[in-house]
Amino acid sequence: PASVVSGMLELAPWVVRLAAAAAAGEAEEQGGAVLVFVPGMAEIGELADKLPPPTFKVVPIHSKLPFEEQLEAFEAAAPGVTKVVVATNAAESSLTLPDVDAVLDLGLHKQLSYSTALRSAVLRREWVSKASAQQRAGRTARVRPGSVYRLYPRAAWDGFAEHDAPQMCREPLEASV
């Protein structure tokens, strides 16, 4: 529901600030980052607006953005600046950022699925699977200690599917072949 996403997006900047402060206090080396998983481009923009420079350097990761812009995620932030990489599930398994101290997961993604009512494929915001949530959590603590903050209730986690449904089960067969 939109109200749940809105609430998580209101909470996210505060958790980013707390995670950045905790990481700065514990880190032996400077230059940490926070990786935030959001469902789509609108949420990337909304969160970026709530984390203004010069304290934060927001780097978006989305399949629709130019590759060159996304390469900034691999660059270290200036001293005293927290790099915040705000990403969709595009960064779930294909991205290892060595400076990530914390991962914030809203537990949502946008997924193409077939609507029998509309008789076409539609992009829906849905809860991720437990496997996806674990994969997101694995984006931190790969080369240095890290923390994971899941911004959804335990009841939501308990309702997550174990794995994502295969694409050919979500869309018309002609879309998959």
C-alpha cells in the first residue's frame, strides 16, 4: 500500500543518518557508504531530496540511468560526506561496493506480472521474496563490517515468499520466449 511506502520513505532518511553516524564511530577507515534499496525511480528521487548535500552525496542506481552516472557509486565520497547509494533491485546481486557500511531495505520492488483483468503485463510494486531480502543484506559486510536495517515489519517478512516466482509464471509465455 502507498501509505506503507510513504511511511518507510519518511523513516529512511533518519535511519540513513543514524547508520552513517554509527559507521563513522566504528570505522577504522573513513569513506563509508549506505546502500538503500527502494522499489523505483520515484522513490530514488524522493529519498535524494531528503538527503541534501553537502552532508550526503546521493548516487542513484537504476536501469534507466546512464551507466556513466552509476559509476559514481564506486567512487569514494569526500571527507565528512556520507555516500548514499539509492538503488532498485538492479543492485541486488550484481553490485559489490567495498565501502558499504550499512544496507537499508524497504523490502519492495517493482515487478512485471500479467493482469488477467487487463489482459496485459503491468508493473506492480510488491514485497520482495525472502531470498531477495537475504541477497540485499549480503551487499554489506563483504570486505568490512556492516549492518542491515530492514524497514518493514516482522509480519511482512513472515508473509514473504521464499523465492521469486519464475518470470514465465508471471507473464504471458510469448513475453518470455
